[in-house]
Amino acid sequence: MRYGLFLLDEGPKSAVLPDRKQHRQRTTPTTPTTTWRKYARRSLGTPFPASTPVTARAVDDQGDRYRELVQKAQVRLSGVAKDKTQHTRVSACQAYAHPIQRELEETRLFLSKLSVDKPAPLIKSDVDENVADTLAKVEQMRHDFENQREQKKKADEAEKAEAVKKVEDAKQAEETKKAEAKKKAAEEAKQAEEAEKAKQAEEAKQAIEQSKPIETPTTSEQAVLLAKRYRDMYSELMNDLAPKIRADPQKRAHCFKQRGLVTRGVGQLKDSWEFIGRTADNIKSILSASASADVQDWMLNLVAKSLVKQAEREVSVAPHAAYPLAATAVLVMQAYPKLSDMLMIRLVKKCPFVVPQYMAKQPGQNTDDFIKAAGYRRNDDGDIESEGIYAERMTGMLALFAAIVQMPDIGGQPNPFPVHHGWTWLARIINMPPRAISPLLVQTFLSVAGPTMLGVYGRQMDKLISVLATTWIASVAGSSPLAVAGKSNLTTFINEYRSSGSIRECKGRVIKTR
């Protein structure tokens, strides 16, 4: 309660509390500033005084008195409640335990009157024996079944292992068979390769043995003399100039260093006048830096060697690569004309067909010297290279020769090795008895230099091609693959010229501006 304490043991027993709302209205203090804590003792339902306030001191005194009365009332009530609760708990336990005790006594009395007899021993009968026999048979059957199942399991495992073993054996036998077949195929391929090498070597040997000196006509004799001149120049270069360079450490070191620059520049040539001009300028700068005439001649020899070697390696499989090499050579020859002789020295040494000259084994000349003079090589096994590989290398170097002679004037300066050298070459080879390689050489030359020569010589060139078609191709003897393929390809090439009136231009003949 908010406004006071009410003691339930005092006042009239029949007093009824007034309505709560009405009670609040009647008992709420009217003076808002007065502090109300405790109120004086009053009877239930008696309203507070309407106008007389109760002082704080009076309230405290009255409150102390009420607290004492409340404490005494609580002590009195708690004692009564405790005794009554204990009595009630005891009464309830007794009422619950009484029937249980009575039932327990009755059970004891019943058990005391009850007598238990010892059971009689079991008597074994025929039924029991039959059951025992049956159980024994069942146990035996179970045992037999377990044994059979175990045996079947072992048999299945053995069968499975045998099947796996058979599969593995079959697989191993198949692998062994394949390995033997592969080994046999490799041996057969090796034998076939060796047989092919032996055949090619025999063909090369026969071609060498059957080579005959050129007896007619005079143009061929002039070619032989020209070839001899270049070979003599090569001997002089190796026997006189090379020892001088090797004897001087400074010259040797200079040439060795510059050779690497030349080789790198030639090896990186591209189909572009800008790149070709830059490469030629670099080579000319290297030549101009030579300290003496001997060093310059030796460097010209190294430049020619690099150009020919690049043609032998690259132009043999890509004929259009001959044009950048030829343009570079012409640009350098314009400043150093001696490079033309150095190029011919290197070409004649490796490819006598640029003269042209068919090499013949001379009396007293051993085979190795003749092979070297004819431009043949030996492979890693020491055997002479096949005719096919030999022909590829020869056509690569001949393509460089043809590209040089057909090269027009560059930068307003004439070509130091002009087109009449090409006419001379073509006239000489037509007037020489052809060999198996001759059709391939002629087709290579016409493919690279033919359009320029046709534009320069006109009807004379047309007559020369007519001679090739009518009489020269038919005079090519031999049934070797090189001869048959060469004649067929040259015939097709000439027929295209006759039908179109122009020689098919080789790819790369027109060099790009950039």
C-alpha cells in the first residue's frame, strides 16, 4: 500500500473496503507540498483528516509503534503456522504408511505358510536322445557347410589369381611381341637406310667414274681455262696471303673480329632495300677500316665466303633468298670491284657449275681429290653425300650467281658483274654434253635470271629456249631420279613460257622498298 499499513486483527470484522477510486479520492492529500511517509493508526474504512496535516515527527512515532506490533504479530503467527504444518505432514505420512505396513504383514504370513519342494531329477528319455542326435547332425552339417564354403572361397581365389596371371602373361607377351616388332622394324629401316645410302654412294661413285673431260667445243675450253684461273687465284690466296695474316697477331685479331660482324650481318639479311643498304654500308665500313691492302684483300675474301656459305645453306631450300644476297654483293662491289673475283674464287671452289664446268677425274688423280674438286662432301659416316643433297647445294650457289648477273644498276651505278656473264653461262652449258644434273641447273638459272635476260636479249633468248626444248632436253641421258625429274620440270617450265610468252618470275625478285 502507498498510504499506510492495515492490521487485519483489529477493527470491525465486517468492515468492507470502499471503492478503490473513491478511497483514493478520499485519502489523497490535498496539500502538494506536505511530505507524507506514515499515517496515524486508524480503523479500516476511516478516512484521513481532510484538512489537518500530520507532522513528520508524529508520523515517525506512530510508525515505530506499528512496527513493534507487526513484529509481535508475525512471531505469533509464524509459531502457529509451523506447528500446524508439522502436524499435517506427520498425519499424511502415517495415513500413507499404514496400508503398506498392513500389506507387508499379510505377505509375511503368506510366505510362512508356503512350502517349496526340491524338483525331481530329469529323466533322460528317447526323445531327448533323438533331439541330441538331431542337434549333433545339424552341427555336423553346419561344420561341413562351413568347410565347403571355405574350400569354394579358396578355389575361387585361386581361379581369380590364375585368370589375372593369364591376363598379365598375355599382356607381357603382347608387349614383348610389339617390342620385337618395333626392333625388327627399326633394324629393317636401318638396313633400308644403309642400302639407300649405299645406292646413293654407288650412284655418286658411278657418276664420278663416268665423268669425262670436256673435249668440245671451244666455249667449254674457255670455261675450263677460266676455272683454272680462279683456282690458281685461290691457291695464291691460301698459300701467300693467309700466312701473312696468321703471322701478324694484330692483323689476325682484327680479321677474326671483323669476320664475326660480317657473318652476322649476312646471316640476318631481309628482303628490304633499307636493310640491304644498311648491311652493305656496314660491310664497306669494315673494309675501309683495314689497316693495309693485305688485310683488305683478306676481308674481301671473308665477305665472299660468307655470301657463298649463306647461299649454300639457305638458297638451296629458298631460291628467293638469293636476291638480298646478290643486292648486297653488288652494292659492295660498286665500292670494291675486287669482290667480284673473290666471289668467283669461292663459287668455283665449291660449285664448278658456275663456270660452267663438268669435273672429270684426271689420270693419276685420287678419288678424294676429285670429290673435293667437284664440290662433293662426305657425311658424318664418311660416305659421299647423295646426288639429291649435292644437287640442292649446287643449285643454291648457282642461284646466287644468277641473281648477281641479273641485278640492275643500283643508285645510278652499274652492276660490276652485268648480265652478259649470264648469257655466256647459258650459251656454254647448252653447247656442252648434258649430265643428269644439267636440266636442274638450267631451270634454276632461268627461274632466277630468265625474266631479265629475256628483256635484254629478246629474240636471241627465245631461240636459245627453243634449242633447249627441241634438242637439248632430249640429249640428257640417264634414268636416274635426278635426270628424270630435271627433264620433266624443265619441260613444264618451257611449255609455260611458250603458252604465256613470258618467263615466270621467281618470288622475291622485286625487292621491297622497306
